Amino acid sequence: MQLHRRNLLHSIGLGSLKSHRVQRVLVQWDEQKMGLTTDEFERKLLEGEPRIAALRHQPQGMTFVFFLGEPGDEKLVARRLKEIFAAARRG
């Protein structure tokens, strides 16, 4: 599993120009080695608790974008990723 972290500046005009830091995390894995397809992974994210929506990355993987969320949301996502990948490894 490779994780790539990208920080982007996002500008919003609300009377004055404000900058907000937006975190993007791209998650890719070898589907055959993990025994987990991107479709299955996305379904598990949507069916789990908390329900997590992510963007499909082509040709394979998911991109998570963190903005306008609550502090600690990234920890919830990290926990779910760990749970899903651990279950896939156990088969």
C-alpha cells in the first residue's frame, strides 16, 4: 500500500480572500495481493460506521479529500482503512 499526501491551497471569497488547507490522500493497493477490489473497498466504506464517501482514482484506488469537516475526521478514515485492509488480508 502506498500513501501519497498532497496539500493544496483553496481560496474562498467571503468578503475577503481566505486560504484553507485541503488534504488529499491517494490510497492505492495491489488488488490481487490484497484480495480486495476498488469496488469492494468503496462498498465497505459506504456500508461501514462511520459511512465514508471517497473519490474513485483511475485506473485504481481511492482519493480522500478532507475539507469542511470536523477535527479528527482523518483519524476516523484511517481507522476504517486499517479495519478494511486487515479484514481483506485475513481473507
